[in-house]
Amino acid sequence: MTTDTRPNGPASQDNSGESFAETALKLGGKSAEEARRTGAIDKADDNVEQLFKPEYQTVNSPAHRAVWDRGLPVELFRSVPSEAPADVRGVMDKSVNVVQKHRAANTLLDEHNKITPTVLEELAEAGYWGLLVSKEYGGSGAPFRNFAPFLTRMAMADPTVAGLASVHGCIGAVDPVSSFGNEEQKKRFLPRLASGERLSAFALTEPGAGSDLTALRTTARLDGDDYVINGEKLFITNVVPGRTIGLVCLIDDSPAVIICDLPDQENDNFQLRKYGLYALKHTYNQGIVFKDFRVPAANLLEPIRGNGLTIAYHGLNLGRVSLCANAAGTMRLMMASMIPWAKFRVTYGEAIASRELVQRRLARMAAMIVGCDALVEWCSQLIDEGFRGEMECIIAKIFGSEAQKEAAIELYMKTHGGRSFLHGHMFGDNVHEYLAPCIYEGEGEMLGMAFFKSLVKHHGVTYFEPIGKTLQAAGIKKPNPMNPAHAWALRKALVPYGKWFLREKFSSKPKAQLPSMPGKLKEHAEWAAESLQRSPMEISSTMQKHQLKLADRQCRMSELSTRIQLMTVALCTSLYAARQNDEVLQAAADVLCQDIRRQLSGRRPSDSYFRTATKLGEAIADGGFKSIAGMHVDDIMMKY
């Protein structure tokens, strides 16, 4: 990842060091405590921004520029396929073979229904755990743009194993040490993480701290050459004795990250809190209780800017893209299971594969898979190019998790009917696995508001914050433009916004310069580009209407955020599909874009749409979705 360590001050902070969110909340009459807590999160976000060169920060990201630039930068939405280096491809092939071999032999899971230690060890021998570790420290140094799509392939073999690679390499200890560790720490930790001698996890969530990371309670107190840790973590995936974890805790009331080697056995200082959890059943998800647990002080990660929240935020983007990649593989498993059943199941003398409703389900499944593929390729490319990618990765996470949920409930379950709930059926055995990603790496609607905040932050700092501060200085609580005193007080602060407003309202924007594309996909891309470019006035008007109370208008922020996200999905998917030499993939992208446009417009589906979807579903039932060819699926249960 490209970083920049030049001492640039955050653009969203004034001379007092107060963040935009903190200032807005104070002006909006919030308590000092809420302003302080929100400001801490905002400052952590600013510190992450400063890790990236200016041209790769959020204000210059594709999603931000698509809305606020005068002219949409199409080139930033066009992903390019990348072939993995031969040595990396070899590791990937061996790793998939390990999983496929054990699945075929029914030796993937142990007596506790967990991935067996043997499988984890054989994956280590294949190099699986070192894919994201640089060669200098014993890994493969796989580009993320190769790693992320590979997770889709691994998920087609086993979604849990694919998820473990993300936990280990993206949100676990690998990324924090690689990105923030000093040379001594990298040499000490990374070779063992690359070899699989130590697998990793990330311990952030606590019983009272989830989306509100300012509620952290776990502490680390310096005592000689050690930190003494006390506190509890909850919902930590891949944690058992002997793991290496990145622990987020408080040092002198400031968030920090310490790399901890957990003991090989529980003891008085380190214990696991075990509980029943429906999701993640094939790996370990447990709580951790620390009581005077000692860790060498040399294990503290010290970012150039910021604190532990900076480190936590940094790795989450990779995990969000990985989640979308996993969803693309998991939905392929569902589709591969649906087709044989649809051909076998006969109602009123005809196989249900010939029924329009089932065909439309297959078409919708394909549409969401292609959308996920497009977002994974796009986001992983942006990450490798050096972009922060926060807004883009949030889009991928939300779309991927919601698509998998819809696919499982509305498409897969309903097609298999009552057999879905049999013990041993893929749906019945994994329904919680299909739903839980809506919570992983941040609950979807909460992330949607984070997306909106990133979208409006620069606009707010530039135009609305000066107005708010002017009103505060003048003691004006309810501004009235007809009041001469109010108008005089605001005369200077309103000029920049007035200029922006007039230009936005009365001057046209250049049309997006799209590449050569099939007609329907080009129409969708043009619609998405024009819709994104028309968004600033509505967004700014919403900010103007609610002003300092906007933070409390969560439903409005969520709705606006969702629309911008879906427009972006349509743009990326249409551009991605346009360069695929596959009519089925292009038809699937067309269906997805039609679905999105209808969702945002409220229009009813046309007969033409139904013909397109059912024709696509028929082609898929006949083997037209090539990426699932040859996939092993479970036998049909309770044949009649």
C-alpha cells in the first residue's frame, strides 16, 4: 500500500485541533461528552487520511469525485484484470487443492465440526497463510488485486477457509504489523505468521464497544518492560490458545494496538469466554478475558500519526472487500446447488427449471454474483494503486453482504422449499453463515452512514462549517435571512457557498466519456454517471435543511447513502461486464442494473425485463454460467 509520511495537517481540522464532527456537534447543542467521543473517531479518521498521498485520500477517491467533481472520472471506475505471478498462483492452486481433497474425503471438519488442525497445517505448507506477507518476511507478497478474487475461488471450495484467510491477513495481525510495525517487529512476527506457525485474529469488539469504539474498556498499564492488560473482548474470530492477536486497548485513556502472543493453554491471566454462536460454526469465535496479562512493551505498534483507532480503521477496508469476494463464491455454491434441484423437481408434469419464477431467481443470483465480482476487482485494484478506498470498500461490503442474504433467503431457500431445512442441507446447515456478514466488518446501515459522512465531510468543512461558526460567534441560534442583522453577520461566510450553488444550478456538466460498450450496458453506465453528477444539489440541500441536526437524521442519511452506493454499483458493474466476452455475464449485469434503476425510480418491471431475466435464467440452467462448471454439490436429499 502506498503511504505518505509528510507532515500535512488534516484538512478537516481548524487551528484548535478540533475535528469537523466535534465542532458540528457542539454547535448543534450536543453534550460535551458526545462531541468529545465523536470527535475522537473523527480525528482517528483524519489520521488514517494522512497516511495516504493527497491524490489517494478520500476527497480524491472515485466515489467522492463521481459526486462532487464537475465531470465524472470514468477511468477511475474501469478495473483491469490482473494475472497473479506464477509463484503466487502456485500457492493458490495448492491451497485450493488441499481443501478440495479434504472435502472429498470428508476430513475437512473435526469431531467438534471445526476446520481440523491437519487442514490448517497443510494450508500452511502450501503457503496459504503467507499470501499477504511480503517475500522479505517469508510470504508470497501477493498483490491484493490477486488475493481478493482468489478468495472467491476458495469460497467455492469452502467459505470458512476463505474467511480465515481474510481474518488472518486483512483484519488479523498481518496487516497491522506489515503497515505499522517497526523493522524489529516485522522480523519477529511476520515470518511466523507467513509460515502458519502462528495464526492470527484481531481483538477489537468488547461487551459494550462495537460501533462505538470510544466505549473501549480494556486497558494496558506500563510496568517495567511489560504492559499489563486487563479487560474483556467479545466475538473474536479465530481465537484459541496459541494465536497471535492484534489487541486494541487503552493506554493512558488513548486507544492503542499491542501484538499479543497468546499462551498455548489458558491460565489465571488469560482465559477464553465460550458461548453458543450460530454463525462461524466451523471456526472458533470466543471471548477473551485478560487479568494482569503481561505483554512485552516492545509489542506496541506506534503509528506515525494517530493512535490505535488509526490502525484498526486501516485494515478494515481489506476485510470488507474480502467479504464481498467470499459472498461471490458462496452465491456460486448456491447457484450450483439450485440447478440440479430445479431440473429434478417436477410440478404438474414439468421441471421447475422451466418455470419463469425459478428462471428469474437464477438470473437474479447471477446478477448479484457479477456485481460482487465487479466490485471486488475494482476495489482491490484501487487499494493496490494506493487509494485509501474507504468509501469504495464500504460499497463492496454492504452490497456483498446484502446480496448474499437475499440470495440465501429469497432465491436459494425458496427454490429448494421444505428440503432447505433438513439436517445436512446446505441452506439449513449454513443459514446463519449467510446472514452474519451483514454484521461483520461493521453493520450495513451504520457503515452506510459512515459512507455518507465521508461523502459530505469536505463539502461541510468548506461551506457549512464557516457559516456555523459565524452564527455561533454572533450568538444567532435560528438564522433568518430576512433579518438584516443576520444577513449582515453572514455576508462573508455565505459568499463561497453562494458561488458554488449558482455554478452547480446553472452551469452544465460535461458528459461522461465512456468506452465502447454494448448498447444496454452503455445506457446503464450513462444513467449511473448522470445520476451521480446530479446528486450534489440534493445532498447539499439536505445539509442546508437539517444543518447542525443532520447527525440526528439517520434515516435520511441512510437513504441518500444507499442511493449513491447503488448508482456506483451500476456504474462499476456495467463497465466491468462490457469488457467480458461472455453474453451471459453481460445479460446478468443488464439485469442487475435494471433492478437497481427500478428500485431507485419506483417503476414496475416491464414485460421486456421479465423476458430478459427468464431468458437469462434458462441459459444458466442449461450451463451458461461457466464459472460454476464442474463444481461439486451435495446430493439431492430425500429423492422421491
